[in-house]
Amino acid sequence: MPLFITRLLLSLLPLLASLASAATTPLPVAVSVLPQKYLVERVGGSWVAVSSLVSGGKDPHTFEPTPAQVAQLAKAQLYFATGMSFETGWLGKLQRSQSTRVVDMRQGIKLRQQEAMLELGHGHDDHEHGGSDPHVWTSPANLRLIATTIERELARSLPPTSHAELRQNKEALLRDIERSEQKIRALLAQSAVRRFMVFHPSWGYFADAYGLQQLPIEYEGKEPGPRTLAQIIAIGKREQIKVVFVQPQFSARAASNIASGLNARVEKLDDLAENVLANLESAAAAIAASR
């Protein structure tokens, strides 16, 4: 081999090594909550390294990222937002930094208004409403749209060699969503329960999907006072509520007081569990058995 070709190849080795490394290094992706992490990892596979800002047991409605988390977030090339209240303070800054591409994971989803405390002076179907409900991952129909969004946006940030695998992973996830939805429908079809009482109104998309109604106790961390507590208990008795569901991120005190007044039990129902499909099936089983 001529000497100049040998020298040329040797000079190209660092560049080739750099390109190979870039092609195999997982894309750093950040999300807000653990259910998103599960979904992005299912679609992205080994092509992504996903970090969740809010870890298990933390309340995302009062969460504030630490300086270390903000610094870590700046290293992410892609951030999937979901409309959580804590995102609004710094999401604009993140978008302006141009180092991280921000994607709204709710694309294509019809957003519902989140219930606040029951308007107890009216019928039980009337609610005081807050802003858009960010808990979009509690509906299998929404999960299908989210899976498509994830595949499309990852493909924009990853090399073409990843695209076939991303598509295969998405299709596998869609099949699992379909299986979970069938299990959920079967569980709820065997139950007469149509209304369930929950501390925080995070199950609205799930309830809408299956003809149910959640009866929330609080909104944005505001627990009911003694008078409102008594009125909620009256509604619970009228609805024959036997279980009060509470998320582990919130204080169970108010839920326990209401459950005591109803002679009901308190059960945990965590909308932020990482394995979202298994969690939706568990939620369906718990709600179906709540009377």
C-alpha cells in the first residue's frame, strides 16, 4: 500500500472512531415523570438513555428541580414535556437554550379539564374545574398517540440506522397496549362500580375512557376543611363509596378521615408508577373491586 494512503487512513482513524462512537452512544433524553420514562425506553430501546426529573414518591405538582437536576437537564438533547405545573417556570428557558429540543408529548390528544374539589352545593355531576389535566398516560387510547409521537421525535434525533428498530419497538408497545386495554375492559365489565373517590384527580382520562367518574377530594394540594369534609362524606354515603383511593405522593390524612366517616377502607392508587401498562391493569382491578 502506498505510504501516502497509509498516512491518510491513519489520519482518518480518530474521525472514524468519533463517528462510530456518536452512532452508538445513547441519546440523552429527559422526561418529567416515570410513566413517560417507561414509554420512551420501550420505543427507544438501547438508542436512548432516559432520566426522569420526578422520582418515585415525589409529588410532581409541588416539585421544583434542584440546581443539579437543572444542570443535568441541560445535557439532554431531547425533553418530553407533559404539561405538569412545575414545567412552566423553566421550560421556556430550556427551549431558548437551543441545546435541548423540547417536545410536547400530548400532541394529538384531546385534553380534558381537571376537576377540582366537588361543587358540593350542587349535584354530584357538577365540578369546579382547574386547568388542563396533565395525566394523559392513564388512557390506553392516549398511549397509542404518545407512542407514535415518541417514535417520530426520536427518529428526528437519531441516525437512520435506528429507524427500523424504533418502528419495531413502537409496534410491540402498541400490541401490549391493546392487550392491556382488553384486560381492563374485562375487569370493569364485571363490576357495577361507575364512580370512585380519589384524593387527587389524576385518573380523569382513565375514567373518561371507560365510562367512569372520579370523585376528587382535593386539587393542587388543597385539602378540604372540616365543613367540606362533612359534605364529601355525605356524597360518599349517597354513592355508597367503600374505598377511598389515595396516591402515595400525598398525605393520607384527609382520605383517612373521609374513609372513617364512610366506614370505608383506604387503598393506594399510584398514577405515577413507572410500568404504566401494568399499573393501569392494577388500577382497573382495584376500582372494579371497590364496592
